[in-house]
Amino acid sequence: MKNFTSVKDVKDPGGLVKRALEIKTNPFTPDFARGKRAGLIFLNPSLRTRLSSQVAVQNLGAEAIVLDIGKDGWALEFEDGVKMNGNKAEHIKEAAGVMGQYFDVLGVRTFPELKDRNTDYSEQLLNAFIRYSGLPVVSLESATRHPLQSLADWMTIEENWKKSERPKVVITWAPHVKALPQAVPNSFVEWMREAPVDLTITHPEGYELAEEFAGGVPVEYDQMKALEGADFVYVKNWSSYKQYGQILSQDESWSFGNEQLAVTNNAKVMHCLPVRRGLVIKDEILDGPNAIHLQQAKNRVYSAQAVFAELFTSSNSSL
Amino acid sequence: MKNFTSVKDVKDPGGLVKRALEIKTNPFTPDFARGKRAGLIFLNPSLRTRLSSQVAVQNLGAEAIVLDIGKDGWALEFEDGVKMNGNKAEHIKEAAGVMGQYFDVLGVRTFPELKDRNTDYSEQLLNAFIRYSGLPVVSLESATRHPLQSLADWMTIEENWKKSERPKVVITWAPHVKALPQAVPNSFVEWMREAPVDLTITHPEGYELAEEFAGGVPVEYDQMKALEGADFVYVKNWSSYKQYGQILSQDESWSFGNEQLAVTNNAKVMHCLPVRRGLVIKDEILDGPNAIHLQQAKNRVYSAQAVFAELFTSSNSSL
Amino acid sequence: MKNFTSVKDVKDPGGLVKRALEIKTNPFTPDFARGKRAGLIFLNPSLRTRLSSQVAVQNLGAEAIVLDIGKDGWALEFEDGVKMNGNKAEHIKEAAGVMGQYFDVLGVRTFPELKDRNTDYSEQLLNAFIRYSGLPVVSLESATRHPLQSLADWMTIEENWKKSERPKVVITWAPHVKALPQAVPNSFVEWMREAPVDLTITHPEGYELAEEFAGGVPVEYDQMKALEGADFVYVKNWSSYKQYGQILSQDESWSFGNEQLAVTNNAKVMHCLPVRRGLVIKDEILDGPNAIHLQQAKNRVYSAQAVFAELFTSSNSSL
């Protein structure tokens, strides 16, 4: 694995899940990456990802340096060949180039603008960090994917499923007041296709995910029908990919509550957090025994740790 | 000690002072809490508390992760049972719950709004972190108390008093341009009542502290009379508790200067900082030999270290 | 060396360069300053300086605590004897005094306001931190100097020059859209005068640097003539010292490109970063083989490490 931005970067995703679960049994290994250093660059604010990445890097004995790049504080130019006479103080070539001098691995968090689909889906920012830093790069969520989350999700499913047959996993859209990225559902679908599960996607019409992620995965527009017999339900809002970045529905009948749970196979209910209580998922679920969202959050440390361990080892810098 | 939010959380406050003074003689013990991790959560900005807590945790060999929660960056919902369709992105149940997965001990800094007394004095925010994180919680100042400061204050008095009789300690109100919390005087009084000192409170009428803190402690409205023969004077502004959050006086005759010092027993003069020079305390005092405010500040490291040491040891997480 | 704010603080600047180059060959020495602590105080935002200083301190085994002091977050009073009844919450005497209790060495970053020359050139802020912290202070760039940059620049020249004769070094002004400090050119000139190089300064008329920095160094107003036969060219914008803080020219014929390079002795081209591409230096240079700006950036770690190593050793605090 050279970078970690998508399931496609990983030769053996199931093996990586196993490795992360092993790490969970004994996470504190301060001699593993002693003297190594990770830069964690946030172009958007973050709670869980920042904390879990920092903890993961420190568990490995390496140093994590967090950089919160506010919108005002540090305007970066990403275009090639421009005369920089506006408000952008530094080009990504130099910014990432300098980070390449200081770190062994780079974690980068970017967000889509949800204005132009081609721009977002080209992953311009993430790719620029990869290209110009010369370092192994870990996506701490990008415009179109959130692979550390998906790896933690897979771990959590593995921990909660002890049968030999494949579990039925359903990812369901839920209403929200803001237009959110497709990164989490894209990634979840992308990873679940590599996992030993039967996956169904359910959402109102118009919320179809991009073909490159969801192509071939069954879509059921009737939420209740989709949820029937589900062993795991991933609840998540996203904005439309087709009418890019738009909110097409705020139908609260899609809020996940006991009514939905009743038709499942006593499903475990998942969410990547932050979750809007009462809107996306009802309190009766989040405060009940089926919710495993905090377990997912805990596993974020070990999914990150497995990935950083791999990339620290493969980087060229001398220990 | 399960949490550290008030003197009431401590079985033997005098013993904790002794422990902190011992730590001061040899503070760097990097194997003490190796592999442990403290989250230091600031809902309000802080200089001394942030630095001293971070240094304390690092002196113990543990890792400190500081989270500055700006007002805009991360709006938390604290109410139960609401449908979160406004501007609050996450509920304290999940935010604190996640921190409970990542840390061994949590330090939390909150401030009162000084609008509604019942809200502030219920310590809603601090108690929510305790309840939902499931971790031992250290108050890094809350709406109504600042116990790490008081512990450092007690240490400082102990270091400056070698006689066998009880010193006379006076806490005096002083003028300020802003409405400040009662947290520092509340806490100082609460701790001094457990200490071997004779305590007097002095302030203009209307500035009486809450009964639960100051009940039974002598109040003298004539500052000069109160200060007579004092061995230690704690100078501090606070806003009114009775007319909650109001500034009732800006009487600069209460500013602490040489005139006040003259009637004391060559008292040591204390302040928790930050201090408005010329307004709260005059330069002639702060730049003179009686001021021990920097000693108090230094002792913040060791008071925090004694508390974190205790809570790291009692937490369940495996080292 | 007691502080590091100017080349004048260093007894043997050439020896310090050698020491930094030695450190570069083996930078990770975690037992060197174990238990020591550096405070890195930024009154202005910073990327390279923050990262390189933090990495340097950590390479020495010490702990670095970064404090970003925003304009709003923490307003400091620097005047003596004022009654603090405005918006300044703390006096530098206490702020720096407290840091003196918590750290072994202090790094401080300040910027000029470019309004009043005497204020800026008095280095009021930096000197106040030195005076009131009682600690060895490292300038992380001040109103008039950037010595860690100049030390890294000298290292970079040393690495790129293997001949016995003195190289010709030219520092050339370049256009910019904003009024920038004179700190980098002041410092570069101040250090190069101690180095075994032949230095020439070139800029449009009106951009003369202060006599205390540039007095006696040849100035050539014709850029092309100045660059003839140069072995190293340092490109940098600065605002006028004479008409203080003003932009007197935006003449883009001074932008450094292949046309300028052609008259040099195949010069290495330097910049301290951030650099405005296409305006200060053209892409053809920055993307070509003569640019050594990333090498300069890398050397920032080792220049800082040499300085912090020296000051940790000379500080009084017990290890």
C-alpha cells in the first residue's frame, strides 16, 4: 500500500481488517515507529478523525503534528501556471513540498464544495498533496471517500457477527437539514463490496450514488422493504449526486426509529457520527441496545493505527 | 477521588496539598502514567490552565491532547429529547461518549453565561461530560468553581507560612470593567474552609457569594477593616450573585495598592491571573516583594499533576 | 549564546552553521533534552516556522507546546504603568512571567505593523518577552529579523558551494501585491556579512534597507547588472524602509525568471517561502533545477535544532 485513499489502494482489505482487530488487543506499541512523524492536515474541522488519528500515531510511538488550516489563515493556490497576485499566499507545490521535508507520512482532510461535481470528484486537493509532498498520504476523509471510517465500520461488523453465513447489510439514507457529502456512503459501499456481506442500498429516488461506487449493488427505493431481515443498518444522510449537492427530500418518515428496527433481524444500527438525534436517528435507537455507533468510533483508532503502521514501515525515511 | 470538580470530591484536601508539594520537588516522572492519555477540552480559551495542565500531564509521562472548542467550530446540543434540526451538529451524548473511548481522563473547561443563575449553578455542561464520557473528569474551571486554582493557592499559602498559628487570610473584591464569574472566589472560599486558616471575605454590599460556598464565613463590608493584620490577601473581582451577573460597583477605592497593604501584617498578595494592572491591583504591589502571583501560577502545574496522577491511577484503562 | 534574536547574539556564526550541518546527518537524539520544554508562541500565524521549530524541539527529545495567540483571543498590554480598563486582559509582565514558570526556552514570533518605524524597529514585543519571561528566547521571526531563516540559508549555501573562492551572492527585490516586512532581507544581509561570500543588494530606488543592516554592502539599482556572474540569488519582496511600510514599485520586470538567470553563473535561486509564483519568481525557475527553496525549508529544522540545543543546555532548569 503506497497511499490510503480508497479500498483500491489496499491489496487485501480483509487482511487489513484482521490486522486492525489484532492491534485493538494490544494498541500501545511505542517502539514501533519511534522517531517517525506524521503531519495531520485539516482543511476542514474534525473531532473524531483528528483525535483518533492522533491517538493512533502516538500509540505507534510516532509523533503527530496537527495543522488546522482555516479558510482565512492559509489560502492555498491549487491552479498551475497562474500569476499569484490575488489573496492566495502559497501554492500547493511549495506547501506540500515543504511538508514532504518535515514528515514521514501525511494525513489530509478535505471536503467537497458540493458546487461542481467534476471538481469534487477529481479529488484535486487530495491528489495535489500526494503529488507534491512525495509522501505516503492517508485520507482523513476527502471530497468523495472516507476510507478510515469504512475500515472501522468493517471491523465493527466483524466484531458483531459470529455466524458463518453472510450478514445482510443495508445502508439507508436519512433526512438532514444541511447538504452533506457522499463521501461516507460512497466509501461504505466501496468497502462492503469487498467484504463477505450482502449489501442493499435504500434511498428516495434521485439519491443514487455514482456508478463507480454503487454500480451493480441492489437499490431498493422502499426503505421498509429494504430493511426486512437486515442484520446491520448503516444510517446516513447524503446530498444528491445526480442533481449535484442538492437536498431533494427532507422526508422524516426516513428517520430511523423503532418502526424501522422492527422489520429488521434485530439489526445493529450504525452511524459514523456526528449524528443529528431525532432527525437522522431517533433517541430510542441511539440510547438502546442495538446502537453500535460508539464502538465504531472506538474502532477509528485501530483502523487508523493499522494504516499508519503500514505506511510508516513502507516510507523511505530512516528510523 | 472519582472526579475533581470541587473540594467535596477530595477525601483529604490537606493531604492532596502535601502530595502536590512533594511532586514539586521532583516533577518529571515519565514512567508514572506511560501509555495513558488525557483529553483537555476547552469550551473557553485559556492560557495558564491549558499550559499548566498540559505540562502536568506530560510530566507524568502521559499524553495530553488539547481540544479548543470554539463557539463556531463545534456547536454541541445539551438538551435531551430534541429534534436536532437547528445549528447544533452533535449531541453531548455522542461527543462525550466518543471521548470516553479515546481517553483515560478528561479535563473540561466551561464558563458561566452569567445570564441565568440556575443554569450556571446547575453545572449542566460539566455534569454532562461526567455523565456521558464515563471517565474521571477534572474541572479546568467550570461555571461555579476553579478547584485546580484553589489547590495551587493553598500550596502557595503553605509555602509562605512557616508559623504554627493560623494565618489570617482575606479575600477582597476589586473593581473590573467586565462582569466576571464567581468561580474563583467560590472555590477559594470552599477550599480555605478546609484549610488551617482564619478566613474573612470583604466586598461592597450586593457582592455576597452563594450560601453554599460562603455560608458561615465572616463578611466585612469595610475593606480596610477587613484587611487589618491580614497575612495573605487574595484580590479578585467577581460579578454579583444576588443580582446575577451584574456589575454593581466599579469603586476604584477597592483597587489594591500600598494604602491597603499598609494595614495588613505585611501580607502576601495573591491573584489567580490574568490581572488588570492599575485597576484590580496596582503596579506598586505587583512589581513589589509582597506579590506571589507568579508563584501561584507555577504551582498550577503541581496542583494539576497531583490531581491527574490520582485519576490516572484510579481509572480502569490498562496501562 | 543567551538568546537567539540576531547574528549579534552568536559568538561564532560559522561554527553554528557547522553544528547545524552535523545535526542534519543525525537529527534524532531523543535523550539530548529529555524533560526540557519549549514554548512556541505565535502572535502571527506560521507554517514553516511552526513545523520546523516543533520538529526540531521534538528531535532533541524535549516537548514543544505551541500557542497560537490570535488577535482576538488574547489581547496583551505592552505599555508600562497604564490602568488596564480597556480590552487588554493581561499585561506582558504576567503573561511572559507565567511562561517563565512553565518552560525552559521560549520561541516567539512577532510581526511588524509597518505603520510606525520606530515602534517596529524597537522590537518592543520580542524584548518584552525576553525581559519578563527570564528565559532564553529564540526569535521565530520578529519585526525586523528572521535569524533562524538566515541560519538555514547559510547552511544551504554551504551545502551548494564546494569551491575555495568566495561565491557571489545577490539578494534581489521582487514585486509583490502586499506590503511585506524587511525582516528576511535585513537578517539575510546581517548574516551574509559574517559569511565567506561577496554580497550585493539590488532593488529599485527607495527600497534601501536600514543602515544598521546594510551599511557598507554594495547596492546596485540595475538588477541585470547586479546579477551578472552571481552564484546564488536570493529573491524576496520587501516594503520600503525609508517611506516606511510603503509599496513604491510593483515593476514586474523584477520578477525573477529565465531572463535573469541567464546573466548569472548558473546561480542557485533561493526564497524563504511562501512565494507567489509568477509574481516574485516564475514557474520556469521554481520548477527547474536551479531552485533550492525546498532545501532551505528542510534546513529550517536543523538550524532551529542547533539553536534550541544550545539554549536548552545553557538554561538553568534541571534536566
